Amino acid sequence: IYRVDEMVEKPSPADAPSNLAIIGRYILTPDIFDIIRETPPGANGEIQLTDALQIQAKRGCVMAYKFKGRRFDCGSVPGFVEATNYVYENYYARR
């Protein structure tokens, strides 16, 4: 378990402050909703949950769990293909 004090939204590998990543699964405390209401819109005029979590982290209230396993970026075509191939090779091809 880690205490999170900073998050960077999709940094380049050279700018990443660590090799840890947010995989998009959260257990949120109720105060996040007030923080979201206070959070100004970011990219494309959208309110980003990461921005609200960053504010919450600055207040010392965000914890993280280091996930053991493989992670895929399914938000891109190459990442989705990689994930699909992995599942096929590891779960279906062996049958």
C-alpha cells in the first residue's frame, strides 16, 4: 500500500515520475464528490477524475495498491490488439 502525493495524467515515458500507473479502478471516499464539484474543467473542457484525485492526494487522502499482474492500454488500437492476442494465446490457444 502506498500513499499517493502526486499523479501525472498520461506522461511520456521520459517525464513519468515513476513506473507505476493508474489502472482505472477506484474505491472512492464520499468527499471526492465535493472535490469534483470544485475542480475546474481541464482538457477539452472535461472535468477529469485524475484532477480531483490530485487535489485529494495533496490533502493526504489517496492510497494505492501495487497491482500484481499484466496491464494493457486498451485505449489505443495497438494496446487493444496486444491485450486480445495475450488473452487468446494464454487462455484459448491452449484448449
